[in-house]
Amino acid sequence: MKTVRTQRRIGVLGGTFDPIHIGHLVTAEVVRLEYGLEKVIFIPASSPPHKQNVAVTPAFHRYIMTAMATYSNPHFFVSDIELKRPGPSYTIDTIKALLDIHGSDTELYFITGVDAVLELPTWYRIRELLELCHFVAATRPGSTGRIDDIIEHFGEIGRAHIHRLDTPELEISSTDIREKVKKGLSIKYIVPESVENYILKERLYR
């Protein structure tokens, strides 16, 4: 009797995670279930190309918070692959490294938001990147048409490798969380309790 070998599917959620919040976690879990992903790897960026002139919290704090936030989910993992690599954190370098680790036949699903997908035409070596992995756009009401335009912009590879998925509409941003902490306001329930405690203990965003 022949054994049917199923292709591995792994999710990738990259970001500054400054800090990681409930919206990241909910989106990752919804995508994991929808696409039957074996796991989702959270990858804190070391030096995001789009934030070269923006102050970012030291990487070790962001890595620790991401590890704390994902620990309770057995399907969530954290990688420091970008933190170990010098220079800007280009997604194509990360995807190639992950394919080397997990096997070239692995299907990688890069999870991101609507705003990032709308900027895909400006990404470094984007057409090559689209050949290497899938993109899953966590959509919200009113964004579908704009994503369709991006899909059509890339033609056949866009239709095959850029996907839309409605996710719970959580109006949470890391920027707002940092502002709340700075003003002494509560961030309870918009970040995991462990992350909240870490931010307070380390006096981040003050």
C-alpha cells in the first residue's frame, strides 16, 4: 500500500512586534486553521527596511515579548533568524533561509495585513518572492477591491500566490499600545498578560 506524502505547510508572521499584541495572535491562529498549517513561525525583524529612520525597541526585548506571547500555543514558534543576520531584514532572504531549513518542497504562507499587501509592488525582489511563497492578506471590510487590484497587478503568479482571508476586525496597533503606555493608560487585554507585565517591569515605552 502506497503512502501519500503530504506537502508541509508552514506559516510565517514577520514584524517588528514592538510590542506583539492580541491582533497578531488571533490573525495567526485564524490563518493556521484555514490553511491547515503545521505551525506558524513568528519572526521579529532586526532592521525593517521600511523603518530605517524610526526608533525601534532593542531586538532582545521584542524577541522575549514574542516568545512570551506565543508560548501557550503549541503550534506557534519564534525564530531569531533575522536578528542574527546583519543589515536590513528583507523578506526574500528570510524565506530562502526557511526553505533551506524546512526543505524546498515546503509551502510557506507569509501572513500579513492589508496595508503591507498594498505595498507589495515596492518590495525588494517581489516577483521572485512570490514564486517562493504564498501571501495571506488578513482582510477587513472595504479592503477586498484594493487587494484584487494588487493581485491582478502581478497577473498569474498573483492569482496563484496572493490570498485573502477575512479575520476578526481588531483595531489594535503597536503604535497605539506604545502611546497608551507612555500616557500611563491600561493595555490590559490588548496584549497577553505576560507581555503587559514585561513592559511594566522593563519600563518600556516610557
